[in-house]
Amino acid sequence: MAGGVSSSSYYSSSIMETLFQRTLEDLIKGLRLQLIGESAFVSKAIEEIRREVKSTDPHTKSTALQKLSYLASLHFHDMSWAAFHVVEVMSSSRFSHKRIGYHAASLSFHDDTPVLLLITNQLRKDLASTNEFEVSLALECLSRISTPDLARDLTPEIFTLLSTTKIFVRKKAISVVLRVFAKYPDAVRVCFKRLVENLDNSDPQILAAVVGVFCELASQDPGSYLPLAPEFYRILVDSKNNWVLIKVLKIFAKLAPLEPRLAKRVVEPICDHMRRTGAKSLMFECIRTVVSSFSEYESAVKLAVVKIRELLVDDDPNLKYLGLQALSVIAPKHLWAVLENKEVVIKWLSDEDPNIKLECLRLVMAMVSESNVVEISRVLVTYSLKSDPGFCNEILGSILCTCSRNAYEIIVDFDWYVSLLGEMSRIPHCQKGDEIENQLIDMGMRVKDVRPELLQVARGLLIDPALLGNPFLHRILAAAAWVSGEYIEFSRNPFELMEALLQPRTSLLPLSVRAVYIHSAFKVLIFCLHSYILQSESMTSSFPDNLVLGVSELVLKRNMLEGSDLTTCEAPSAHCSEGFNPSNQSYEDLSIENGGDRTINHGQTSTPAFSENIFTYDSIINLINQVELALGPFTGSHDAEVFERTRHILCFIELIKGEITECLVQKGKTLESEEMKASKIIKLISDAFSEELGPVSVSAQQRVPIPEGLLLKENLDDLETICADFQVPASNLFSLGSPYYGEEVGVSPFGLQNKEESEPSNEATSLLTEHRKLHGLYYLAPEKNEIVGNDYPPANEPKLQVNPKNDTEDLVKLTVQSLATNKKPNHAKTRPVVVKLDEGDLVTITAKRPETKDDLVSGAVREVLVGSDTRTATSQRNPSDKSSSKRSKRKGKEKLNVDCSELKENLGDSEKLKHENPSSRKNKHSINGKERRHKSTGKIGEEGEENGQKGKQKSSHRHARHKASHRADAPLNVVSQTPVIPDFLL
Amino acid sequence: MGIRFILMVNKQGQTRLAQYYEYLTLEERRALEGEIVRKCLARTEQQCSFVEHRNYKIVYRRYASLFFLVGVDNDENELAILEFIHLLVETMDRHFGNVCELDIMFHLEKAHFMLEEMVMNGCIVETSKSNILTPIQLMEKA
């Protein structure tokens, strides 16, 4: 038939349809030809299929369905509309049609498919079919689409199939059990015993299937399967099949941590496998098992590390990668293993495979400790400069993450770290603005001693106009601006900072960041004015020394005990008479000051933190004018935050300007100057600003009692509609403040999680303000606002006085500085105090686990394994236990009674056992084990009919053993929480 | 679950076979396949065959023009999965005789049957080529 082009003309009669129906092959050919484009062709084909699938002819119908399945599977075409036809084809009597139907069903049915209700009987019929291929189809289908209902209704059939003699069917039935258990946990009570019996089967196919099932089961809840350890152990020792061994190893990896005696027992066989096997996959599994679950066994770990080494130096990138992964698993417990392979790890850090590089990076970070963090970070930062942007950011990210871990646990020299952050910010590819921002602010609040250095770094970032152009840095700049406002008292030259905050290029910043700039400028302004007032006061009291003291008093107010402060006091009037032209002066001074920056921190002699003389009348007036000029344009801003902050500053200036000029004119004369309104205001504001901001515990909000009448759990669906029309501005990306905060606003302002609110979250507030205006009724009383409002910095407008020369010099200096730190991390220095909020820093997530199906499964398994003795006993009494499921269900119900009667017997048992000498028990057991092994090896040939019988015998034997051990250890506690392993361990 | 899905994708990124062991909607599948193909096909021969994706791993291997991609849980043994892929290819090779992309395209059902014999409910249940192929040959005769 000719391709797909002209097919629409012949379809009048159904015979014609059948004769000329396109087969799947035609469809595929047509698709390949693509004469009319894929989508057109497909929709045409679908049209045909829709027609054909309704045909009464089973062949036409099934072919149509076959084509539809093909399109659904490979061309993502919806086929849910054909669900009913699928059911029809499934029930076809011809195998080839049925096959198509089943395939379509497993492809397209899911829990919500309505027609699922219709297939139960069909499945039941096929499961009971004599044709093993039909059974297989039904099992396959069930493994994909089973629902709780299907699982429940078909459990009896599965149960029967679990012991069928047809291996082909039985192995599939075993695999399906996993799915059935998951959907219908009660099936465990019916099927579990038979499943366990299959563990003893000598057929490799059965064994592979059943071990696979137990591997999955054990990964969900290992504890329940401890009683089966002896069987797994036998497989571990006896099996020659690598696939099976790998699965068994996985099981032991889960069981061993729960039971040290078991670990002791299996570690040797595992090492044997590791030594002997030629298969890399098995060897790797042994390695993985040892490093993850047997890390206390020195010799095993050593062996594993030797093998890992082999993998690491292999040329095959796969082995390399896996070796690295294994190393990173073991790193937390045996760091020596990583250190031993240090060179290899560093070497692969420049591998061409990003995955391998990433693993190496993780390992390198694992090696970081207090003593080498400086060195490693240095190497990595240098390396990141040469890397592609993606990996560069991976590196930066992991440095940031490692160093900040646990409240900067490994950092001793914070000055170094802060300057490293400054350096990172300047790396061209750096996109870690958010993180760096958070850390800069966080450290400012937590680590008092680092504040001077922090300010220097902030200054470096702020005065560099080049940085303003990089959007990834905006958030860092916001942090820098905040720092410069908050810790301005450490600045040597506030005027210079003010200029940086107000420079014209700040127009490149998003409004949210500008708001921070403006607020910082406000703080700087207040600081300058306040210093000036203090200075003039002391001048009037004509004690030159006081003037300095006044300043340092301010500093001391914040409990700063920095070397620089002391020097301020010691060298009070160094340049009393110079510098009437601060704006020029400051830039000339730059270089000198820069040079001094570092030394100052180490308490060496240098210029004071700021020369007192810079607060002159002229400089202050200049400053005020500058601020006014720069902020003027913002009074028309549409951004609430920017607008409001600008107004604050300008009004303030308005308020004080007149008076301050007066007061300044009279300087040195009026003793009452401090009585004046302006200075009072300044003092007040200054006090407000010097209120220290501390970190806020993550769990702080939880401690706030919920006000009465507030329904936190109320359905807030209607908020979504409200939030939908509320657009988060594009600048979101660069907003200052905790990123979470911003997001929360986007989603719902009631985010229950409480993130660090301690940071200025500028944009968030502005958003909130807007939102509050719109939807005030949803808000609580505005407490939060006050807190947030406090930390805001201001901005200003810059006249382009920034001398480019200075900037470059600055950069050079920065590098020199960082090199200087590099020379010797100052270990003599004691680690500064880091504010930690004991409970607060750890997010305590109360893991409330709802009872999931897994739990139900493991509950049932425990019941069967530990309590099953009762059941076994019963079934022993009823030799006719070919359990129709109804019976077993009934038995389940009867169980309680049985348990009671059994219990008495059990007590008897346990007493008997107690009389036995423990050592004799041990002997007895080891004999048992041997016997059993004999049996199973002997059994290989004689599967068939005898299989059932033997299995039963054996199982009862085993169960008896279980019972004995269990009763002996915990006679009264039938469903013990930690099932006891049989004495095979003792 | 073990194996979550098996994909065969050609060099151009067209899916030739897709078998999922958990239900995904069409949209989820489309997105998933798109992401995976983009991630894996860009990699070179010298890079390793394992890719982390979302919360699981993809183990892939290339044979001529066809990529075999297997999505597995994180604790699955990657090397074993590579062996599994190889076994699958060998099995198909034995059945089709020097298997190629076209064989799989035109005999998709058979490829699915082989997979069904080998993997059940996300677990590898059969690893012997003759065990896998016997029922398929029998079915063909039937």
C-alpha cells in the first residue's frame, strides 16, 4: 500500500477497511517517509485508527490498537480514549490479539483508568489459563497496572502461581508479588511464606527472581527481614550467579547495620568475593557494601580501598567515576582513604568529564579541615578562574557551602574568609551572589571581630564602578552596601563610602538594591553628623583629646574592642590641622589607607581608623549637599521602598539643615549646642542605628504563641488567585535579602517556614508593602516590618569623581592583600567568637511519618516472620493446606485466638530451651545449617513433583527453628520490634 | 523498583523504544526523554556512562547509532546495568542477526517481549539468552 498520502479515499465498507488497513509496518514506513510532515501524518493516522478500532473485526481492531500503542509509546500520543477498546482486545481469544491488548493496557492504564474495574475477571481467567504464555501476559500486565483492588482480588491466583511447577510462570509470579504487596499489604499474610520457600529453590531463575524481590523489600524496611538472614547467607556463600550475588550483597548492606553479629559473620565472605571475583560489577558491589555498611571492619575497609585504588587508576572513565564515588562514601568515616589517593583525586579534577570533576570536587571538599582550608580554597579559586562557568560555580558553591557549614565551623581566620568572599565576587563567572550576600551579612551579625575587615571588603566592592554592570553581583553589592551602612564606624573614610553609595552608575542596580544603597547612605550620613557633633562638643570643652574620645566612645558603644580603636585613642591628634577639603583629600588618602588596612587589623601602628579632622564644617555641608543632589531624582520613584527611603533622608536633611549650619558657624562657642533640636534628633537616630542586629534563630517563629482566633491551617486556596494577579517584578533575581523570603511572597505571604529574617530583605518588604496595600485584610499587625525596616541602608547620587586610577590601584592592592594572607594563615590568632543560636541553627524537622503502605507491608512481614510460627503450626495440623485464599483470609481472622493458645505452648517451648546449654545450642545449630545445605544441594536434580513436599518439610523445619530462637530470647513478646535473628549468628 | 525505565534513542534523539516501569503521564514522559536525551547525547566517548538526573541515575551505552539509556535507582549497581544493556544487545543480536536500528523500529513488539522476559517490575529476572529467546520463538510459531 502506498505510503500515507492517499489513504483517505478508501474506507467505505468494512471489508475494504480490513483489506486495505494499514499495518503497523505501513505506519512506520509512512512516518519515515514524512511526505506530509510528522504531525500531519500522525493526526491522519490517528483519525484512521479511531475508525478502525471500532470495527467488529478483531483483526482490524487489534491492528488499530497496535498502531495506537506505537504512536503513544514513541510519539507521545494520548491513547486513554481507547481504554475500552483495549479491554476488548485483551479479551480476544487469539493469542496474537490478546498480546496487543495486554501490551496496550500496560502502556496506558494507570490507577485512575475507569475501565480497570472491567479487567479483573479477564486477568483472573488468564492467570488460571493452561497456556503459560497467557499467564505470563497477565502477570506482566499486573506488574505494571495493578491497583489495590486488582491486587486484592487476584491475590489467590498469585498465591497459587507462586508454587507452580512451570518455572517460566513461577518466576514472573514471584516478581509480581512485589507490586501486589505494595498495593495490598494484606497479601503478605497470604503469600509471604511461599515467597520465602522459594528462597530455597535450587532453580537459578527462581532464585534470581526471589532474591530480586527481597532486595526491593529489604530496601524499604530492612529490619523485618533480619530473620531471613541465614537464607541470604547461604546464597551469598553458595551462589555462583553474579546477578544474584549483587542483589544479596545489597540486602546485607541493609541488614548489617542493624545487627552487628550478622555483620561480623558476613564480612569475611564478602571480602572473599571481592578478592576472587573477576567481574567488575560484583567487585564494585562488594566495595560499595563494605564502604557503606561495614566501615568498622578495618581489614575489609583496607581491602576495599586497595580495590578502589585499582578503579581510580583505570583508564575506563566508568571505573574512575565509580571509584571516586566509593571514596566519597567512605570519606566521612575513613578520611585517610581519600588522603591516600589525594594526588589522583586532584589529577582528575581537570578531567574532561564534568561528572568526574564534580566527584573529585566533592572529595577535595571532604578533605578540607581547619588547617588546610586556606590552602585548598586558594587552589580551588585559582582553578575556578580557568574553568568553564558551570564548573566554576560548582567550585565556588562548594567552597561557600563547606566554609559556612555549621556556623563557619572550620574557619579560624575570618578576615581571610571575608576577603576570599570579596575575591570570589570578582570572578567573572561567579553566579553565587545570593550565597555570598547571605554569608557576608550573616558573618557581620555573628562574628563581631570580623566587622572591620568586612567593611574593608565591602568598601572594595562598592567603590569599584565596574562591578555595578554585572547583574550576578547585584546582591553582593546589596550586602556590601548594607555592611557599609551598618558598620560604618569602622570606616576610615565615611565620605568616600558615601560617594560610592551615591555614584551615578548605581542607576544600573535594580530598585530593590538601590533602596539598600539609599538606606546605607542614610546611616553613613547620620554617623558623620553624629561624629561631627561629638567632635564639636569636645572642641568646645577645649580638651583636644576628648574629641577623639567622643568618636571612639561611639565605637565602643557597640562593644567593639578592636586594635584600631585603641590606636585611635593613643594617637589622638595626629593630623589635627589638615584636610579641610575632604572630598579631594579622601581620594588622595586612599592609597595610604589601603596600605594600612591590613596592618591595622593586626594591631600594628598606623593611621587611626579615621582621622578626626575629616569631620569639618565644610565636609559635612558638602556631604549633605551631595546627598541632597543625588537623591533628588528619587523623589519621583515609583518603587515604594526607594521612594520612601529617599523621602526619609531628604526630610531629615530638611529638618536639620538650617540648625546645623547655624550650630556649625558657632562652633567652639556655644556650649549649649547639644541642646539643639537637630543634634538631638541626630543622636536619637544614631542610637537607633547603633542598636546591634543579631542573627535570628530559624525556629524563632515557632516560639511565638499563635494568637487566638488565628487559623493557620485554613484553606488558603483563594489566596492563590490573589497572588496570581500580583506579579513578582523581574528584578526578583537580584533582590536583596533572603531568597526564600522573596519566594514566599510570590507564593503566599503566609509561608509557615521561618527563614532567617535577620537579613534585610528589601525587595521582599517592598513587595509586602505593595501587597499589604492591596490586600490589607489578610495581614497581621505589622511587627515584622519594624525589624526589617531597621536594617536598611540608603543611597545617594555620585558625581563622577571616582578616579579610575584609584580603582585599578585598588584592585592591585586587593590582590596583593590576598596574596599576603596566603603567605601564612595566621594561626596564632585565636578564633573569634561566632554567635551561634544553639537550637536555632538546626532546623528541627519533626519527622512525622504517616503510616504508609510500606509500613503496612513490613508490619505484615514481621507478623508473618516472627509470629508465623503460630501459622506454621496451624498449617502443620492441617495438611490439606492448599490454601484457597478464602481459607487463609479466614485464618487471618482466627489468628488472634490461635495466638493465645499457641502462646501457652510457646512458653513451654521456651522453658525447655532455657534448660539447654547455650553452647549445645550452638553446636546443634551449626549442624543444622550443614544438614540443610546438604539437602539443598542434594535436591538439585529432583525438582518436579517432590519439590512441593520437600519445600514444606524444610520450611516447617526452619520455622520451628525460628520459633525456638525467638521464644528463647523474648518469650512473651510475640511481635517483637527487633526480630531476633536465629542462633545462626551465635 | 531498581530499573525505572529503559529507552532506546538514536543519534538524532528520536526515541525508538520506551519502556517505563512506573506510570508517567505523556507530558512527564516527553519532558523526561527530552531532558535525558539532551544530557546524555552531548557526552563524548571519553566521558563516563553515568549521569545523575533528578533523583536517580541514568546508565547509558551507545551501540552504533543507537543509545541505550536505563534509568535506575541510586543504589543500583551501574556496572551491572551496563552488563544488562550489553546482554540485551547480544540477545537482540542473536534474534535478529546483527541487529540495527531498523530491526527495532519494525519489530518493536519483539524488542518489548525480550525486555519483558528480562525485566519484571523493574527487577532483572532473566539473564540467560536462551531462556529469554525460547518463549519468543515459541510465540512466533504459535
